Amino acid sequence: MQYLLILSLTLLISFAQAQSPEQTVKDAEQKRFAAQVANNFAVLDQVLDNDLTYTHSSGVTDSKQSFIQSLKDGKTKYNAIDVQEQTVRVYGNTAIINGKAAVNVTSNNETKNMSLRYTDVYIKRGNDWKLVAWQSLRLAN
């Protein structure tokens, strides 16, 4: 009887600790934002999909390679990314995030504080969620 009680409690704790797919995607997004600010290229390589299309609020579009290279070259430096709103919807192996963020970025030696609305798309590859599309627009401050 004690064994069954312990097993039941263990299963309940495991279920309680399991993250929803939405939370797992939010965690991947937070990991990506932190990696952008820290210039952690290993994490970015892991979280960004090889098929990435990254459309900046300026209209410039990057691939995974050109986005990471821009950070490595210092053309772009994310100083801070503060998520203010975020909604995640998961449809099987695809997740769509709609959000709002305050971003401090230095681009071509000019530092800007921007408020952005964005939509991005993650897909699940194996056990990992990877960013395949980002598009943002600048809001009036």
C-alpha cells in the first residue's frame, strides 16, 4: 500500500513539473533573446533553424548565417530585450508567438531604443524548438 502511495505521489509531482508546450516555446524564446544580448553564438546556432528568415523592423531580411555574422562583425549589437507582452499558440509541431518588446540595439554605430510588435514562428525538430521566422515592426514611442 505504501509503495502505491509513493508511486502515485511521484507521478503527480512529475505531471505537475512537466511544462506545457507553450511554456517550452516561451523558454526557447527567452533563451534566444538572452543569447542575442550576450552574443552567445553557440546558443543562437542551436536555437535558430537553418531555414530561418529574419525580417527586422527596418525591412532588412537575414538568413541564420547572415544574422549571426552581423552580430559577430559588430554591425548589430542587442544591448537589451525586454518582453512586455507575449502570447504563444502551439499547433502540433508549430508554434506562433505574438509579442511586444522594448529593444535597445546598436546598429551601424547608432544606438536606438525601440518598441516592437513581433510575430515569430518556431517549429519542433526532434525535442528542440527552433526559430524559422521572425518579423517585427516598430511602434511609435
